[in-house]
Amino acid sequence: MTDLYATLAEHVERGAVPGLVAGVARGGVTDVEVLGSTGYPGAQGARPMTRDTLFRITSMTKPVVAAAALSLVEDGTLGLDDAVDDLLPELADRRVLRDPQGPLDDTVAAERPITVEDLLSFRAGLGFDLDVGFPTSPLFAAAAELGLAIGPPVPPSPHSPDEWLRRLGTLPLLAQPGARWLYDTCADVLGVLVARAGGAALPDVLAERVLTPLGMPDTAFHVEGADVDRLAAGWTDGPDGTPVPLQDGGAWTRPPAFPSGSAGLVSTVDDYVRFATALAAGELLAPATVARMVTDRLTGPQHGSVLLGDRGWGLGLAVDPGGRYGWDGGFGTTWLTDPGSGTVAVLLTQRTFSGPVFELISAFRAAV
């Protein structure tokens, strides 16, 4: 880990992030590096990073919820090819925009229902990309008026899962089911599906099917009591690019009205390394299920999103051309599994994506 430590230390010293925690697991052994603090120099209340520091992992929530959904597929509760209409009647009989940036009343009928696999592969016609008018086109303007929180996790949705989905169901799709990859919203819908299929609230279904079996005590949708002091301070960039405190209104220190299957979890390095190693080892899901999860589902022109780069998308996570898989979180977190070398690597920071954070993540992946 010497070279990796030097790489990470360089980025902390130059101020890319105030601190970080990184874990690399290989051959049953996990090495963890802890650097810096939760705040930039002079920040009030800054504390040293520790191995058990809690981080908002935002979009690294997506693979965890996908794993819970696939456990429901394994036990026959769900089928990948099943239409979601029975469990999510709010999404039955969809209309689809003729033009993703066009008026909301210019639609055609959906050619088929949305399936469970459509949600997992992000091809349900729900979500956003940079070429569909996000965030100002008529559809996204209407979503904002409805309080649907498409995109960034702050501010969180004020609606219950049922009300959130009811409101989403009043909007047309951006694309025909199965036709193209769109980011984010499918994971939130998947969270509602997992809750209804599992017969309990999403936090309880995740605990039953993923977190408790794997021994992930620090992964949850909020923190409370003494654990609040373990939650790292969040940072974002001000108008001049200088990091400023993230104003999240304490969203992760109380139970959310809408537990987001897209970006709602907090976790620690040990918990997430445990999740990733169990997934790779076939402990959580059957090896055949994991193989389907980490196989690129996108075809032809479905590739090429700026948000994905040269990566493809499996079932709830990104797949690199070389077979590596994992995903990132918009508050400066990343996970990479390399099946070829049996390596799992997790980096947790708490500065929203910016040039310095992208450089740090790229350097981390290269060093690993």
C-alpha cells in the first residue's frame, strides 16, 4: 500500500479533499488507510478521519439496493422479465414523449410495460442524461414543481414513497422502455419496488436481505445519537471553486420521508468493503446472479453517455470494458472490483464532484 498511500497523501496535501478513508481487500486481507480530517484548515468542528467515520455514499447506494432486488429475484418473489404494473400500478399504461425536450402533451403510447430488468439496467425511460434537456426542459421543470428531486440528493424528497411514485406517474417517459440508458430515477423506483415486493419499508428490507446477513452495522439511511459525531462534514464548491460547507439541512441525521434507493445511504469503509467482497465471493447472491449483475446490458447506441464514459451498465452498477465493475458517489466516493486480480477497492471522501475530486478518484483507481 506504500505507493497508494503516497498517491492519496499527495491529493490530501494539495487540498483536493480535507481527508479520506480508503480500503483495499485482496486475498481475504483488507488494508485501510486513513488520512486528514473531516474539515479543511480552519473549519469549525473538524475532526480527524477515523476508520469508522461515516460517509454519505450517495450513488453507491444503487448497487446495494440492486442486490436486494436480485435477492428477491432469486427467491422467486420477482422475475427480471416481470412487468412492474402489479406492484407499481402508478407506472402502468405509460405515455412517452415524442421529443425528450418537447411539450408534455406530445406523447405516444409505450410499446410495452416497464420490467424489473428495465429498472435495474436503467432503461425504463426514467431519469436524466446531458442530452435530454436536463434540468430545464418541460419534463424536468414539471418534475421540480412536483418535488421529485430528480438528480442531486439535496434537498431530499419531502414525499412518502407512495406519494413520490404517484407524482412520478403523472409524467410521461423520456424514452420507450428498454430503448436507452438514463441515470438515477430508476434506482429510486427500484427502491419502492423492493419495499413493496419485500412487504416492508425499504430500510427494513435492506437490513433483512443485505445489511444484517453481511454484518454491515454502520450502513443505514440516517444516523442518530452518538453516531452523529461520526458523520463526516460535507463540502461542496462555492462560486469561485473554493470548498464551502455542504448545506444538507441535517438530512442524514433523521429518518427520511423518502428512503432513496438512488442516493440515501451512509456507510463506512469496512461495511462497503464487506458488501463488495461478499458480492464477488458469491456469499450474498448466487454466482450466476452476480455474473448477470456484472454483465453489460447496454447495446450499440445505448452506450456513449457522458455520465458513463467508456463504461457500460449491468444490473445496478457500472461495468468497465476490461471486466472491472463498481460505481461512484457524487460526494466523492468510489468502489472498484477487479475480478482478474481478486481486488476490491473503496475510497470515501466527502467533497462533491469537482475537478480535484475527479483527479483523486482517477489516481486512486490507477494506483489500485
